[in-house]
Amino acid sequence: MENIQSAINAYFLGERNEMISIIVGSVMVSTCIILLNRKYQRNLIKSISWSVSASGLLLSATAISLLFRDAELRNTLLSGLSASHTTELLTTELQRINTVVGKYRIYQCVSAGIIVSSLFAVFFSKHSTVRGISIGLILLSIAQLAIDHYSENRAIQYQNQLFHALYSTLK
């Protein structure tokens, strides 16, 4: 029981740290791009700054909502382990994390598609606004791929821990 509690705490602490990093990174990148926009008043820079700022806002809003959801879910899981519903709880959480892990491939394909289409827009468009927005989307997608890489690894590790904990309760 102690092992699964440690696994739950470690997983959700990793999620929390990631969400805080996303918020801090979004603020830092948005601040840098806004300062760059103030120095260079060009359409390309303005477009990049709008795209990056909007992306940062979207990522931060998602991170904040996940922080609240994860805290509640973590508490529910830990309190449920002390009750007699351990098998049901582990089964439900394993199903949830299986869904989470299954979606990473979709996220990676979407990010790759955005990168490829944005690269085409950067190289073949004559409009600085289109290029700026495309560069911002490329930056967002690269950040998303990096974030998802670490999230996926942590989720797979947690998935394995849940599976082994569930298997040991069924013995």
C-alpha cells in the first residue's frame, strides 16, 4: 500500500512541477517576445508576439486548470486507498492513465502536422503576418512536443506502477 501511495504522490508532484514550469516558461517567453516587439516594430515580430502570447495564455490556462484538477484527484486517490475500495480505485485510475497514455501519440502527430504546415507557410508565404504566426505556432508545437515527451514517460512509469499494484491486490 505504501508503494502505491508513493507512486501516486510522485506522479502528481511531477504533474504539479510541470504545470508550474509551463506557467513560468509561458510568462518568460511572452515577456521576452513583448519586449522584442517594443524594440522592433515590424509586422513579423508583432505577429510572432501575438502568436506566442496567445499560445502562452492557452498553455497557462490549461496548466492552471490541471493544477486544480490534479490536486483533487490526488486527494481522492489517497483517501480511497485507506478505504476498502482499493481494487476498484486502482482499476479506475489505471483506466484513466491508459487513456492519458493513449492520447500522447495523437498529440505528437498534431504537433508534427502543425510544424510541417507552419514551415511551409514560413518558406512559401510572402506575408510577414503569416510568417510570424507560423513561427509562433512552430515554437508552440516544439514546446508541446518537449512537454509531452516528459509527461508521457512519467505517465508510462505511473501506469506500470498502477498495474503492478493492482495485480498484487488481486493475488
